[in-house]
Amino acid sequence: MFRNRIVLAALLLAGTLASSVSAVAPAKVYQIVIDRVAFEDAPTGIKVGDTIEWFNKDIVDHTSTAKNGAWDVTIPKQKKVRVVLTKAGVIDYYCRFHPNMTSQIVIKK
Amino acid sequence: MFRSISAVMAVLSVSFVTAFAQGGAKPTDPQIAHIAYTAGQIDIEAGKQAIKMSKNKEVIAFAENMVKDHTAVNKLALDLCKKLGVTPEDNDTSKSLSKAAAAKQAELAKLTGAAFDKAYMDNEVAYHKTVNGALDTLLIPSSSNAELKALLQQGLTIFKGHQQHAEHTASMIK
């Protein structure tokens, strides 16, 4: 009896968790290509919890460096690097190696 | 110090222009390939010297990036020459670039600490400015092969980034 109640409670809890998770849009992965020494424009609709994957198709290494310090990653040539976005805002970012490469990501709550 | 850098740069700028201005001669693709490759090698050597001599984290990071980027671009340039059957041809511009670079290297070798860092970074700013100017106004317009032209254009965008990176790093040295 007692055991059944625990199982039931666990099931209920699991159900609640599952429904609360499904109510929130699942996190997405957006790819931004780097080619010919430029960042591709960021897609719209990016939200907190989503992931950006930079794909550096260039002949040299680059960085993605947020001006507000939110992230700073090196993306070696011909490699992909991911960053999970944790805060909302309009973030300007650039490449530390080639500061003439600049772009912006709008992250919504 | 600033005056001597300006003097070297003046000589460089003049050599880029005058070497080909006589008789309206344009550099040929084999000559352009040689000049671009030489200019890259010079910056690789300067970077190696800075990595060895500097103790400034920012300066070393900049120098390491110069070695990496110019090595990557020069490798592509050599691969392209091979593919196109172009043999890079030595010329007066390449020679004067190398000569000026050797003089600068000797001058920098006498310096240490912040004096070295400042002289190296100032020279990187001026050098990239000069070479980028030459690429923009002489080498790219004169190149006849489309693939060579495209590689030089991509190189120029990268090197313009280096110039900004150099200006930023130079501004941080006291």
C-alpha cells in the first residue's frame, strides 16, 4: 500500500515534470557559418537556453568574442564550436584575431 | 624611433610603387605571387622574433597569430602556384622588402622589454598598412589569374584584421 503510494507519487511527479518541460519550447541549435573572414548574420528567434554553433569554413582560425564578456571561444579553421546562451540581450561580438569581423546576436527570454 | 619606422615605411611604399611605375609596367602573376609570399614570410619571421623576445602576453598572442595566419595563407599561395604551374619570380620589390625587413630585425634585436614590444607593434601596424595598401592598389588590380586574385583578396581582408589587431595591441603598451 505504502509502496504503491510512493510509486503513484513518483508517477505523478514524473508526469508533472514532463508536462512542465513540454510546455517550454525545446532548446534549439542554430548554426552560424564563418566564411571569407565574415560572420554570417545570426538567425532571428534565438532564446535563452538555445545553442549557437559556429562553423569556421575559413582558411584561418577565428574567435567569437562577446563584447560584454558573455563568451569568448576560439573556433579553429574547418571546425565547429558550440556555446549555450544563458542570458537575454542584444550581444555584439567580434573576432579577437581579426577585429574587422563583427556581428550581433539578439537573445530573447 | 618613430622617425626610423617612418623612414623604413617610406622606403617600402616608394619601392612598391616605383619598381613598377617605370614605363607603366605592371607586376606579372609570378612576381605578384613572389611579393605576396615574401611579405608573408617577413611577418612570420618578425612574429618568431617577438615570441622569443617579448614577455608581454598580448604581444606574444598577437605574434603567434601572425605566424599562424601568414603560414596558412602562404601555404595556400604555394599550393595555388603549384596547381597553376606558376613559378614565383624574384623581383626588385621582393628584394627591397627583404632588405628592409633584415634591417628592422637587427634594429629590434637590440631592444628589450617594453621598448621592444612598442617597436615591434608599431612596426606591425605600419607594415600591415603598407602591404595592405600595396595589395589594394597594385597587386590585386594587376593580377590576371582569377584564383590568385581571389586568394589575395581574401588575404587582404585577413591582413586588414591584423592591422586592427595590431593597432589595438599597440595601444595597450605603455
